[in-house]
Amino acid sequence: MSDKKLNDIDLTGYEQIEVLGAREHNLKNIDAIIPRNKLVVITGISGSGKSSLAFDTIYAEGQRRYMESFSAYARSFIGNMERPDVDKINGLSPVISIEQKTTSKNPRSTVGTTTEIYDFLRLFYARAGEAFSYITGNRMVKQTQDQIIDQILQQFENQKVILLAPIVKGRKGHYRELFVQIAKLGFTKVRVDGEILDINPKMQLDRYKIHDIEIVIDRVVPKIEDRYRLSQSVGIALKQGKGSMMLLDSNNQTQYFSQNLTDPESGISYEDPSPNSFSFNSPYGACPTCNGLGTIEEITEESIMPDRSLSITRGGIAPLGEYRDLWIFKQIEVILKAYKSNISTPIEKIPEEALKTILYGSETPLPVPSKKYPGTEWNSTFEGVITFLKRQQDSDNDKIQEWVRDFLVIKTCPDCEGQRLKKESLHFKIAQRNIAELAEMDIRELSEWFTDLETRLSDRQNVIAKEILKEIRKRIGFLMGIGLDYLTLNRPLRTLSGGESQRIRLATQIGTQLVGVLYIMDEPSIGLHQRDNVKLIQALKDLRDLGNTVLVVEHDKDMMLESDYILDIGPGAGRHGGTIVGKGTPKEFIENRSITSDYLSGRSKIEIPAERRKGNGKFLVIKGATGHNLKNVTLKLPLGKMICVTGVSGSGKSSLIHETLFPVLNKHFYNAKREPLSHKAIEGLEHLDKVIEVDQSPIGRTPRSNPATYTGMFSEIRTLFAELPEAKIRGYKPGRFSFNVKGGRCEDCEGAGMKKIEMEFLPDVHVACETCKGKRFNRETLEVRYKGKSIADVLDMTVEQAVEFFESIPKINRKVQILNEVGLGYITLGQHATTLSGGEAQRVKLAEELSKKDTGKTIYILDEPTTGLHFRDIQKLLEVLQKLADKGNTVLIIEHNLDVIKVADHIIDVGPEGGSKGGTIVGEGTPEQVAMVKGSYTGYFLKEELKN
């Protein structure tokens, strides 16, 4: 048997993965053959059943088999996983799934910790770092007892010196018991705050002052012939000083010696470093002020008094609200009266001292006139508004905590300046850099810093660093190889897009060098510029070449053409899908006619409009944007057009649109609290009257949220059911048909349709409710029917079915129709929000916004709306967006997909690179104009696209 043949067969003896009789979700009893050790793409229109085959069948079975390998005792804690609805799967290797939804929300998870680069850096600094004093900047010295004796003999020979053992440094206390203990050890003198004193019975110090105390060990004149005596005294001094000692010379100058890392000038010492000393997740390394987060939450005067032109009566102090007959307002009146002011005075005109008392309180009792007993006064101290809010932060009441959170401002930690580590850890350096400085570099810079690092290290450091550097460079190489060179190691994982976090996990997997594994990925090309797509495809091929099978659910044209095998699920979505409509190598696949192969071969394509919109001649301009990596950018948006913001990953698109433009508009139109990134000015707000952002965040985090509730359609459906004769006879109101309130819902599962089983150390599992069988409602409610369908049947309908079903109810039909238009005809009205992908959630939001009346002066901001969309669905979505722009609205899209970019009226290309080398506008204008811009990566690929 040839080597190639051996490589294609796993230990089970199968040359391929055979899925027989798959019926999960909408799959129609299909048989699928997937070649082993190949890059295989599963494609098909949105909702056709790709994920049902890849994740809910193949991955679920792989996971179940892994669980079955546990002992019966272990499984008693975990429980058994349900077998997917499939007859048989042969040749299944161990399965690893890399999905988009698994991004950690923990602020402590960073790019560095996830890729393990930061863990190797911690080890590097713990073993090879050089310590410097945070007071003087001197190199910290660590000496043996013999080295200390030699230095004393060399420096202070024939001089009178006093050897001291430091035991208290910079602490308050009377230290009566300490002096008794010192006397019991046989010592007669101590040096207290620079003065040598005899130890007396009942000796004590001022307990409220800060003291330094050292034991006087010996008065000696160092001589070589008296080395024995000196070594005895030094040994006692080091023992009593716990590894440190001091020497007082004849000029009353002190010098420090230590067996620990010590600054000879100031005397401060560090503990020996360990990897934990450089971890912001460990108490040994984390900054004590921010607990290693790099930021602190603070209640500021600005957050509780946003508008100082208001008076206290009119709600100038936000937590208090407008004036009411409350005790706190009476107290404030008394405070202001003392400063010849009152609560109707604008805050900006209240004396600063009075304001400080109102905010931070006063110990002086306030004489507040009694309403109940006229002529008498109540004397009480005033706590202060900010002091009170800080106390409420620790409240057990969730509502109070939420209320206080409104006035919290996130600020960079003043102690570590956002570097997360304690000051000692930040003063260990390698080649003049501390670990936090490396974590702040983007991967590209970091790679350059590690190039030829050996030439900047000592021989000892090079011996230690050899293996560590190999691992770090390997991982940095993987990140650069998949186009993530613009990220920094300290970037929190929760700030990454689904595609970025997926590619980081991909880089980590490549680093593990596993063989014989089946990797299943969910659209890894999301959020990736065409330029970096090549790198991603190469990374997947490398994973394959190690001896793994790589299964990718994907819509990307390049990925399909570069794959070894394509499996097309279709022909339609939902109940119209679930069958295999095409398979084979890319060459074979293109020759077989299917919707996907038509687009892949160019037989079908998204047409470029004959004419670009001219817009309404008005502009929205943001000047001087400098947030994150933006370099004093001026963004000029022509209104009344469909505009695409493009650029390589990390170039600054999100910083410019989501974090600068949108918060500015949101604050202007809706008085939102989120602060935009730094910018100088904005012009043209008067030309708009509404902003709508449609991003990929979930429409709900619990199974109670669904498309029907999110779009408001469910309220109309409940009203319809309540108007039915049967409902009126029974006295049912709309609330009876809600699964969120008592009455009509199933009380066993409280209307969730499923029960949550807590799995201790594993993710929670949801199982269908045994009482209502997942229908959510009780039997009486389900007896009320409209056109033969109960309320539960309506929630189980697909959007496509609902269009016909509610044809005669305009209010409901309009909303269902729009969901269908944005390509969501296959989802059910009651589909749990937790099961929707980012792209689906985004289109549900888009449909909800489209069902509202537009004004013609609205600006819509969309973040990669093509996520998870097939070519045909993109065409549908573009038709909807074009309609919006035709009505005079402005549609602003952040996008990498060339099919969308080429049909835009105006393009703003940000770049040229990602990270620190991005942040400028490299080209703007029509697609034809941007295609001619030299140095624009988008322009380069667009030029090719416009030729086709």
C-alpha cells in the first residue's frame, strides 16, 4: 500500500468520513461522503442545512463519542449527550469545532493569554528578566553572604561602622511588644527613625506616626584579620532582617545589602520573580488598585452633574433627579444657605466649597428645620451624594447596583496606567523593555522586536531563552500567517469580532500540531479583507497537510475554488433545503448546475448598477478623529447615498464608524451616555433626523427572545388571538397568549419550552419541557385556534409560511414580509435567539428597523451585513438596502465583500495596513475612482472585480 493511501486512512480503517441517513433539523435523510485529510467546503444558501450537517450532526456525534469514552462515574456527573438524528457515521476522527460564538466575554482573556504567547513571555521574564528599582532606576543587586562581607571589607576597611537589621519600614504603631522581643533576643540597642536608642522597659513609640526600626547588631571596624567576627555579625543581621541588612558608616550614611533583589541606594527589595509575578490574573502580579484589569470604575463629578447650567431644582445632580419634598433636598438647602446660595442657583454658580460639601459630605451636624415640630431643628451630618453612591456599589439589591452603574465612568488605572501589573513587575526588563510594553506592541512590531533578540541578550539570558524564543516566534508566525498581525497581545478577547476570535483559536490549534483530527469551522473568512484571505486559506492548507481533515462551512468564493472538495446543500432554505445538490472537486462542481456553482462560474452574478446615485449634495463631516490608531482623520460622508467603508482588518474602520461616528450621532439624537472616541468637531447633523445601527450582537441572550418578540410582531399576533370568538367566550386577554406571564403559559417550564440543567463545571444544557413538549403554553390556551392553528403552531411557522398565513392581516403581514425580503424566510417566528447566528440576528434587527417608517433623512449603519450570506442572499439584501437609499436615506456599510463594495455609490477606504500602520483614509470616491488609487489594497481587488 502506498504512503499516500496510508495517509488517507485513519485508525478506524475508513478512507473517508461517511455520514449515512442524516435527518437533524431540515436534513432530508441524506448520505454524505467527506474525503479524509482534505480541505472540504460545505456551502449552500443561508438556512439550507450546512450547520445542521457540520455542527449538529458530525460535530455532535464526535462530541458524544468522546463523552462515551469517560467512565460511568464521570458520566454520572456530566450526563449523557443526546445522539444526533443520523443512522451511522463511519470514519469519524476526534473532532475539534472552531465556531464564532465562543468568544469569551471575560475582560481577563486577551489575545496573549489565548494564544499562550503571554504565558511564554511570563516565563521568559521570570527566568531571564533584569530587575531595576522603581525609585532610583538602579539595577537591583542580589548578593551572597560572602559577597556582602567582601564588599564591606573593600569599601569600609578600618572605618567605624554599625551593622543594622531592618525589621520595620514605613509603618505606624507603638511596637511595645516588638521591643520586648528584641530585648529577649539579647540585643540592647535599636535605631528608631535614624536615632540610636537603648531598649528600656515599657519602651514604646507614637502609634499614629510612621516609623523605621532597625536592630543594632554590632559596632565594628572591618579588618581582614577580623573576618570571622564580621561574618558572624553579618549572618545575624541577615537572619534578623530576613535576608536584608544595613550599614551605617562614620559619616552617618546608610548602605543596603541583601540576599534578595535590592536597590543599594534606596534599600527597597523585590521578591524573587516567578511566572505568577507577571500575571495580571494572579494576586502576585496584578496591580492592587485595578486588580489587573487596567481600568477602574469611578463615580466622577462630571458623571453625576453632566449639565452644570442646570440648578439642583431642575435635576442638575442626576442621581437626585428634580426637586421633591425629600429630606436630602432639605439638607442641601441648609448647606447652600450657609454659602448665601440656594437650590435654584445654576450649579456652575454655586461656590466650589459648598459643592464639595454636597458631593462628599461633612462631619458638621446640619440644623434642618422640623416640619412636624415647627420652631425645632433636626441636627444630622450629611453623607454626601458621591459618598452615598460609592456605599451603594456594595448593595445586595441588583436594581440599586444597576442604578449606581449609570453614574460610573471607566477610567485608566492611575497606578499602573493601564498596564495591569504591580510596579515591581513592571520594573523587570529584557533588552530595555518590560513585559507590559511588549503586550502593547502589535504582532508585527513584536515580531520585529524578537528578530535578532539574541544579540541584545547576555550569554546567561541566551541559554535560558533558547527554547522559550522558539515557542514565542512560532506562535507569532501563526498569527501573522492568518492576517492578525495588527492585534496587540493585551487586546481583550471580548473586543474581537467573531471572525477574529475564530482565527485566533485557529492559530492556537495550528500551534498544537495535532494530527488525525477533524476540524470543523464556521465561516473563518468573516471580517477578513480579500488580501488576507490568501493567508487564511494557506493556514487551513497547512492544517490539512499536517494530516488533518478540515471541514469549513463557508460562502467565500476564493475558499471554494482553493478547496479540495465542495459539498453544496440546498436547493432552498429551511424546508426547501436539506439535500445535497452538488459535490466534487471545484472543477467538477462548477460543471454541475446549482445556484452556488452558477455564481462561482460567473453564469450568475450581482450586476454593477449602470449609474451611481448623485446623493442630495449635503455632507456629514467628522474632523480630527484620533481614537485608537486613527491619525487625525477627517471623514466626509455624502448623504443620500449607499456608502461602503472598506480597508484591511484592523485598519481603523470600527474605530471611525462604531466608536466615533455612531456614539456622536446617538448622543445627539437620543442623548445616549456612551462617549465617542476623541475627535475635534462634527458638521452636518442638521441634515439628519435619525440614526439606526444594525450590528451583529444577539437579539436576546435567553431562549425567551425570538424574532417574533424582537420585531414586535408577537404583540399583534396575541391581540389577534384575543379577538377570536373562542378567546372572548373564555374571557382571554392578549396576556393569556404570552409565554412570559402567568395564565396561559406552561408553569412547569414557566413558558420557556425547555428546562435548564446546570452542569456544574460544564456549560448548562437545555432540554425540552416534558409537560408542554416544548410548546410553552398550557392545554387551555392551545385550544384557541386561528385558521386551525394554535399560538404555538404560529410560533413554529417559518417566516415564509407566515407570509401566506397572515396575508389578510396587514399589520402582521408587513413585518413578516420584510423578514422574508432580507432572506430570513427559513427561520421560524419563535426560533430561540440563542440559536441565531450573528448574521441572522443582524438581519432580524434590519427587518425590525425597515418595518418602521423611514424619514428620508435617516442614516443606517451596518456592520458586515453579508456575514453568513450566500451569493443569492446578498443579492436579496442589496435590493432591500438599495430601496432605503432610493428614498433619500444614507446607508453606511462596513464591508469586505466585493459584491457589496462594487455596487456602492461611494467608498471610503481606510488603511493602508492594520494596527499602527493604518488609521488614515487612503482613497474615497466611486468604486471606479477607488480602483485607480495606488497603495489601496481594496482598490487593487476592486479593479479585478469591476473588469468581470
